[in-house]
Amino acid sequence: MLADLHLHTTASDGTWTPEELVEEARKAGLSAIAISDHDTTQGIHDAKRVAPPDLQVIPGIELSTSTVEGEEVHILGLWINPGYEPLQQTLADLREERVSRVHAIIERLASLEIHLEYEDILKFAHEDVVSRSHIAAAMVEKGVVGSKQEAFERYIGQGQPAYVMRHKLTLEEAVRLIL
């Protein structure tokens, strides 16, 4: 049995739509995949809808957490209940906070004479999860940097001048929501 249990769709920061991801998994001969987008379960339903009977689609989520020491830990939850209301409310809050963070990063970039509009970033954010990866893509498109990696290393990565910390769940909160 071949499986990939950590896949992102365009519902967060993946390259393929849920439908395209299912097709790629089928071509690769996978028997099971987990749709584990950041802060959204939106891609799960579409992937399940188009998956052939011989491809199991496992509902998942990836949550960014922070330890007491401030270390970032990504928690992957598999076989979650996408209909669990406390999970959905927390995910909605996290997505809203992501939008606020993007606006704060735009302001910091502007103070560095790098001018991006929110709409420039939305061209790369396919759904409702906006991330620094999308900001980096907009910076590449505008010619500010030569690569997304350069955007992180010079401007938006941790410790860089346009970096803005975002709220992260505790490990306990993430595990409680997943369970």
C-alpha cells in the first residue's frame, strides 16, 4: 500500500486543487492520501467527491503550534472530524488572524520602500488561507526578490525586518481540537 499522509491543496498553500491532487495521487499509484491543509478543511470534501473507489481520502489538518519555550511545532491531525464545530470556529479565527498578519507585513514592507497591495498577494492565495508563501510569490512577481527563498531570508522570515509573529495554538489546544 502506497500512501502520502501530508498533502496540501490550493485551499491553503498547495499547488494543486483537490481534484488535481486526487488525479496526481491516482497517477502515482497511491492507495491513500490525507488532505492536511493549513487551517482549513475545505479541500477534503472536493477530494473525496472525485476520488476513485480504490483511493482512500483521509481527512486531515495541519496546525501550527508553539511550545512554552517558543518553539514552533506543526501538528498533523489525521482522521479528523471536519464537521466538529469547535475545530471549524478555531480554524476560522486562525484564517482571520492570517489576513491581519498579511496586512501588518505589507505595512512593514512599505516602511522598507517595498510596495505590495493585498490584491497582489491574493493572486497567489487560491482560497481563504493567506500565508507568507503567498507574499513571497508576490514579491517575486514584482521583481523585489529573485526567489521565494530570498523573500524569506531578506524580508519576511523570522528575525527579518518585515516578519510579523502570528498567534499559534498550544500543543494541548491543537491535540484537543484534533481529538
